[in-house]
Amino acid sequence: MKTIQKVLISSLAVLLALAAFLTFYRFPKSIDLQYPAVEFRNGDASSAEQTTIAIKGTLYRPLFRNAEFSGTIAVEKYDFTKRYELIDVRFYKEIRNGWGPLVYSYVDDGKPILKSLGSIWQSGDFERIGIEVNEPLPSAATLTIAAPARTYEEARSVVAQMETGGK
């Protein structure tokens, strides 16, 4: 009888430890990527401009929770993304298959300043990236940056694949 109790208690302790590990461990992955990217307005191939996106940091992919990224996401065309500190990005699975806000901060004369590039969504471990750029005035066509892409057509394809959850 005592042996059965010891086995049950030991098994329960192992299961609890495993459940705690799977619940709290964040499964970090180091990211160090640089992609060619295209900034464009949907429906206007003449608006396409080439740029690059550099991503360096740690992607945390916990089970049963939203992924988070801590590090830098620098877009060549936007100088502040290289100079200011990126606030950690949480990717919400239920929005565009992994959407998050891109907000940068810096301190100017003792005052904290926040600057938003826009919204980012990504697939996998940053295999594909889309950024909807915030603009001061609304426009009929959204300004988007897609990577990896070198042409307007490739950029549109990246965005379409991400919106449908395709690989």
C-alpha cells in the first residue's frame, strides 16, 4: 500500500512540475535577420520603394500565450527605428495571425517620448513581416512595408500569404 502511495505521489509531483514548466517557460529563440523590404500603397505599383528591415533580439513563444519580442526592429527608411528603443512587442494570435504594435521610446530633456511606426504582424519566427505604417493624415490606400520582398508583386504576395495564414 505504501509503495502505491509513493508511486502516485511521485507521479503527481512529476506531472505538476511538467505542467508548471510548460505554463511558465517562454521558449526563447534568438533572432538576427535582415531582409530586403518594399514599402507600398495597395493598388499602386508605382508607389513601391525598396528598403530593408533588420531584426535582432529574442522571440519568446510560450505555450497557450501570445508571443513576445524583445530587441530591435529597424526599418532603413525610418531613422528613429534605429536610434530609439523599441518597446517589447506582444503578438496577438487572434489578430491577423500575429499582430503587434511597433512603439519606440526615447528621453528628450528628461521627458519620455513615444513614437509609433505602426502595426507589425509576422509569421513563424519572422519568416514574413508586414508593417502598416501610421500616417499623420488618413489615406485611401494603406502604406505597408512587406518583407522579404524586392518588388511590389513580391510584397503583395507576402501580405496575401500572411492574411490567409499560408506558408
